[in-house]
Amino acid sequence: MMSLRKLPSTECQSLCHKVVDELCGREPPRIVDYGDTWSLGEWVGLTDCLSSLFRKTVGENCSDEEVLAGLRDVGPGYGETVLSVLEARREEIRQVLLKRTHLMSSTTLQDFDWQLKLALSSDKISSLQTPLLNLGLYVRENGALRSVAIEMGREELNTLISSLEAANKVVLQLK
């Protein structure tokens, strides 16, 4: 969160609103708009941290003092700016969290199956050997069981694992 200081305080509020927009299913903040300020790793860390902060503080109904205490290392003015965005969008974030909780409770994973295969290209059989994961999810949604098939490469699998770990952290925070 300390890297937030790299951004001029006048732009901090706009970034925070864009992070909340992403939480609400709208257009996310774009690295191209801030590429001169942060590296890709810093950018991902910062946006994840802000998103987590907004979800946690609204989900746990934290007081303004608790929020500011958690942001004291960010620097003067930045904590107050983040808090002002939180106050302005608190109800909207709460509604999104409630919807997600409801969706999670009405859809349950019943079973899964996976296979690992090697993709071969017809013109480059000897040089292209890409491992692919076929993941079959069996989901019960509103009483009906349906199958969802997903094929992923290594990078997509790593992204899925990271997303599931992040989702697990959020669920644990909401309990």
C-alpha cells in the first residue's frame, strides 16, 4: 500500500473509484494509465490491496478509525482520500458483497474431473508441445446439475489457482 504514495494525491481518489468500479463489475483501472508510476508487479499488488481493503472494511463493517489506523503508513492525505471513497461507495460495495454471497450460496460445486494432455500442432509437431489441463466442473445451480468444461494452459491454470486462493481469503475474512 506504501506504493500509493507514488501517485499524486490528486489522482488517488480517481484510482480508488476505479478499483471500486471493478469490484462492482464495471471497467477496471488500467495499467496503461499508470504504467509510468508503477511496475506491473507493484500495480497488481496495489490494486489487489485496495480491492481487499474495500471488501474487508465493508464486509466487517469497520469504523473510520479502524480504516485510518490501517492506512497510517500510506502517508498524509492518502488515508483520508481512500476513506472518502469508501464512505461514498460503501453501500454499493455492500450490495455487491451481498450478491456474491447469495450467488455463492445458490451455486455449489458437486464434483470435478481433470485430465492432462499434450497439445500438438500439425505443422510443428516436434517443436510445439504445450501441456493443457481439461477441467470438468459439475455444478448444481438452482437445483439443476450442469457440466462446465474448461481447457487451460499453464499460465491460465496459475491465474485460476491465484484467483481461488484470493477467493478463499475473502471467504475466510467474511466469516
